[in-house]
Amino acid sequence: MFNNVFFQYQIISRMLRLLPRRSRSLRLVYFQHSLSSDEKFVIVRYRFSNAAYYKVGNIRLLSRSIKIGVTETEQNISMTVYGFFRKTAYILTVKKNDVYLTRVAKNSITPANYENNYPHIMLPV
């Protein structure tokens, strides 16, 4: 209970700081990743201008860094950045030594419905 109230307080205080700004658009300032010393985790550091909070998977965060366990297979993790009445979705693709951040378009086309809607255009392989 207290944790949720504190989280809501932090979001409201960040929103109030964003209120007087002229441009409230969400922009990526930096994105870095590094392997931990034992190579079991990838530490991802990011910063967005005008961001109030982040949602990685199902976890809401205020911090600008996350720690992700490294596996042999590729992992796709959804990340959403929330600002002042704005929201931008990203996908974190975590491989063994690399991390990619891909922005998801609002009207994104999934491979399942791609062939039905656009039969004349081939998907890149």
C-alpha cells in the first residue's frame, strides 16, 4: 500500500515538473548496455526526455536502468515510456552480447496479418 502511494506521488511530482515545458514529446537521450562481471546479467541504461515513468514487461519503474538475465536464446521484452499524456512503446531485444531497442509504430503490422493485408509485399527475412 505505502509503496504504491509513494510511486503515485513520484509520478505526480514528475508530471508537475513537465507541465511548464514547451515541448513535452518523448525523446531518447541515450541507451547503453554492458555485461556484468560474471556475464550472467546485462545492465541496460537508458534516458528519455520528458519521461514520467517506464513499464518494462509488467513492472512499472522510475529508475533509468534495468538488469536482465542473459540466456542462450533471444529475448523480446516490451518497454513502454510514459510522459505527460504521451506514451511510446519499444521492444528490447536481448541477445547474448547485444541489446537492441526498437520503437513500435502505433499501427504496426504483425507477421500473422501481414500476408492477408499486403500480399504483394514480401517480409524481409
